[in-house]
Amino acid sequence: MSADEYSTRALQSSNLDSALIARGVTTNPKLRNLYDYGAALGGPIMRDKLWFFTSGRSWGTQSDVAGLYFQQTPGHLVLPRRI
């Protein structure tokens, strides 16, 4: 028995409105990867007395943050602009 979950950017909605654009936000956060995989295994060792059971799970997510860019001048401190 296993359960799998997965999502993509196509299933993501947007809340970018004129108020956010006026505050300097130009894009939405974007989902890169979302996954959750699980599996379980079990069975009898001694009939009606002793059983074994084990399970495993792997999950994770990656997202792009809106308004975050690579620094053009590495090694120099750049403070974020207050909105």
C-alpha cells in the first residue's frame, strides 16, 4: 500500500492585485516541486502471534520567492528595500 502526492505550477493560483503591485511586488511566489511519497510493508512472522511492520516516507518542496534575485556584485552586502 502506498500514497503519493504531487503538484505543479499549473495547479497554483495567483493573488497579485493592484494593491500588491503598488507596493512593488511584480510576481507571485512559484512552486517548483512538491512531493510526498510513502510506502508500508508488513506480515506475519509467527502465525497469530508475531507480526512485523515497517514504513518509510520521503517528502519535500521547493519554491521561488517573489522579488528575490541573484546578487549582481558578490561579496557586497545588499540590504532589502523596505516596502
